[in-house]
Amino acid sequence: MKKTLNKLINHEILEKEDAKQILVNIAKGDYNTSQIAAFLTVYMMRSVTIEELEGFRDALLDLCLAVDLSEYNPIDLCGTGGDGKDTFNISTLASFVTAGAGVKVTKHGNYGVSSKCGSSNVMEFLGIKFSSEADFLKKSIEEAGICVLHAPLFHPAMKNVAPIRRELAVKTFFNMLGPMVNPAFPKNQMVGVFNLELARMYGYLYQNTDKKFTVLHALDGYDEISLTGETKTISNGSEGMLKPSDFGVDSISASEIVGGAGIPESAQIFMNVLNGRGTEAQNNVVCANAGVAISTVNNLTPKEGFEIAKESLLNGNGLKALKKLQAISAA
């Protein structure tokens, strides 16, 4: 690791295979916490290259506990986090709305590191059981339309990194990797990223796979469609811009989509939205993200996807998906 750190300090970059091997070595426990922290810190001070990101991704996918849910043709809706915006749990809510619309979801998530309340925090608070058992996950996706893949259960290799990430409490390149290393290897992906450079990297890496994908970055900094302005989109073979008017809605202010001060308050917002008691801004931002996920899988326009998502939310199908998942978890 000393040799690698000196290389990085001298502004050199890693080859793809070197990057992959370092993550494998971290997983094996070859490095101490100070070395790992120093390694992570380098990438807070300079951008990760495509080759490095690809190497890190390949290592995590090789090391993960894979689960085969391909028969359901699911999608994952996931943001990188790290945008510093502290929104409510938009992509997790959008996942349940998408499931309620009949599109199967394998939701990959984790506890919040750089945010107050990550996807796994709110799921755990609401009584969702985390499991890596294939039978449990299949039952969840068959009956609720969604299963939750809690990242630490599927990436045991990262146990050496998790406490360091918690102590650093800022975004690291692991934020960038999260959406790329879903252990179900879904063939459909909607991912929000925290800057344009990363959006282009994701677009490049996904174009070399067999996925149907949409990469999102709101130009005012959000790692999801925020409806506060325009959103850059990169998908199979095309790029574009999405405006609130493309969904038939007005733009909103940042203050309308902030999250709770802690996990209980975040969970309350979550349940208000699913119970039909969300504000118009909250409902619209959830349905815009769910709508793009639905349109990614079913080759629809974002507006068509939005209308399907709105119906799923307002007729209670998103809530039914959550209640079913809670029941399966409690059984």
C-alpha cells in the first residue's frame, strides 16, 4: 500500500487491474485503517478515473454474494448520495411507487454515511427485515413487487471499510460505486449521481453492459430528479435534459423536498407520502423519479411513466407494496 500511496500522492493514476487488486486486498484485511483512510482521502482530493472506477467496481462484483432474481427483470433505483442536499428518501419512495405500478424492484441500499438517513435506516425503522436468503428475497419480490438488498449483507468484503467510512462521514468513491454493485445484477438501472463528470463515467461504463439504464444529475447538484430545475439524462444511446414541464408539473423550491432532522422524522415523511398525505411537491418529485424508472423498463416517455407512477401512489399501490413487505418481514 505504501507504494500505491506514494504513486497517488505523485498524481499518478492506477491501472484498472491495480485498482481492482487493491480493493481485493482491502477485503482480505491486508491494510491497516490508517492506510485505508489515506487511500480514500486521495479520491476526495482528485477525481477517480474511469479505469480506477471500473477496477473498483469489478472487485466488488467479484467479491459480492450474488443473488439471481433475473426472472423478474427488475430495476434498481439508486442514488450515489453525497450531494449534500439532505432530501427526504426520494429514491426509496420511488422504488415502492414503481413496485406498486407493477415493475419489479431490487432496491440496493445502505445506512446513511454522508446523509442523516439512508435507505436502510428508514427501511429498518419501518420494520423491513434485511436478509440475503434467496427464498426470502424471491417471496418479497413476488408478493410485494420489491425486495431490499441491504449492502453490508451482500458485500462482506467491505467490513474493513465500513467503520472508516462512518468515521470520515463524508462522501468517498464508495458512494460512486454503490449503484454499480447491486448483487442481483439487475438488467435495468436508474441511477442518480452527484456531478456531471460522474454521470458521464456511468454512461460510459453502462454502455459497455447489456443494461437498460438512465443516469440522472440535476444541474443544481441533486443526485436525482429534484424538479427544482433541469436534470441531465444519459441513457442507452442518447442524452437529454428533463424539465419539470416535461412531466406536466411546475418547478419547486429546494425547501419543499428537504428530509427529516433524524430517522423518525424521515420515516414520518416517508409514510405521509405513501399514505397520500404528502405535499404536492413531495408527490411530484417521487413520481418523477419513479416515472423515469418505469419508462426505462417499459420504453415509455417520462411523462407516460410519471402518469403511471402518480396512479400507483394515489391509489395506494405503493403503500400496499410496503405493507406487504412489512408483513413478510414480520412472518
